[in-house]
Amino acid sequence: MNYLAQAELFFLVLVRTTAFFVTAPFFGIRGVPPLVKVGLGLLVATLIFPVLPAGQPAFASGPAYALAALNEALAGLALGYLASLIFSAIQVAGQLLDIHMGLAMASLFDPQNAATTTIMGQFFAILGLLLFFQLDGHHTLLLALQESFRLLPLGGVSFAGSLTWGVVKLFSGMFSLALRIAAPVIAVLLIADLALSLIARTVPQLNVFILGFPLKIGLGLVVLIAILPLLAAVFSNLFSQMAHDLALIIRSWPH
């Protein structure tokens, strides 16, 4: 019976870790085969299981155990999705730049996420992903996953209304972060729009609409190249905030 109880607990750990890798940044991209995600979840579950906190609950009936497994799957999916909001903010920042630079119609198909994106949105997503690994962000994710087993006992995860407000704040904060990342380039492009409008008033013969397209694209690229070294520090702060937000959500999670 002791071995059976241990096997039940290990399966719950496996469910949470595998569900986490389905939606987590980088690990959850659609280009990764499902068997790889399951194998990675199995590897991490094997490493986490021996260091589980003592006093894990026991399950007396099959329906209670099935409900616990469902809760673990939802908890893993939720944690991975909340961590991926930072990358959504980075990609949205690039899409905002495309709108102001005039590249919004030049959409691309992103095979990793099986969705269309813009040029700068894809560039920011790739840049954020590279810096994510450079700054050991994947280690932060794995540590947050391990910490979740200490703060959220197996089978004791609940989804109460008090959790909703924290998730809404994180989701709304994603758009605020995207706007702050893109703000320097947007400000310069707005000044360029004002200058073009003044030129159109003073020189009516000049076709400002045709002139504005290459001018705004070139100006946006120049400003982006100028602030590119600063983006590493900005993304580093974002990944630190991701770890802080995950810890805050896990500690405030009702159980």
C-alpha cells in the first residue's frame, strides 16, 4: 500500500509538471513535439518527487483522486500561462511599433505558435527568447515550479474567486509593459508625424503620405538600433518581475 500511495503522489507531480510545460514560455511552443513535453515533465517530476515536503495528503476514493489530478493539471496550465504573459507583453510591444512604423500589414506566419504576427513582433519575441536563456530565465521557471509544490500541496489546489483579481492585474499589466517597452520609439514617431503635418501645411505640393512611409520605417529602425543595448536591461527587469509575479500568485493561491 505504501508503494501504491507513492505512485499516486508521483502521478500527481507528473500531471502538474507536464501541464506546466504545455503552456510555459519556450517549452510550450507548438513546434515542440508532445512526446518531448511529456518526457521533460517526467524528468522534472522524477527530480522533484524525492524533495517533496512531508505530510502530503492521501486519497481514499477514486473520484477524489481524479478530481485532484484535474486540479493539478489546471494548476500547471495556469502557472505556465501566467509566466508566458511576459513574453506576450514583449511581442505586443513589437506589434505596437509595427502599427506606428507602418509595417502592421506586413504580417508573418509564426510556425512556433501557429499564428500570424508582425515583423517587429516576431523580432521582439526572438530577442526576448534569446535573452531569456542568456539571463537564466528557464532556471527561474523551474525553481518557481519546484516552489509551487511547497506552497500548493498535491490535491489541495483550489480555484477561488480571490485568485481572479491577481490574474486580472497581471493580464492588464501586460499591456502596460508593452506600451512602456515601445514608448521611446513611439514618441519619436509621433514627433515625426507632427513634423510631416507641418511640412504638408507649408509645402502642399509635396506628397507627404508617400514620403512618410519610408521615412517613418527608417526613423523607427534607427531609434530601435540606438536603444537596443538598453533592451537587455529592460528584459532582465521583466524576467525578474515574472519571478516576483509567479511567487506572489503562488503564495496568494487559496488551498
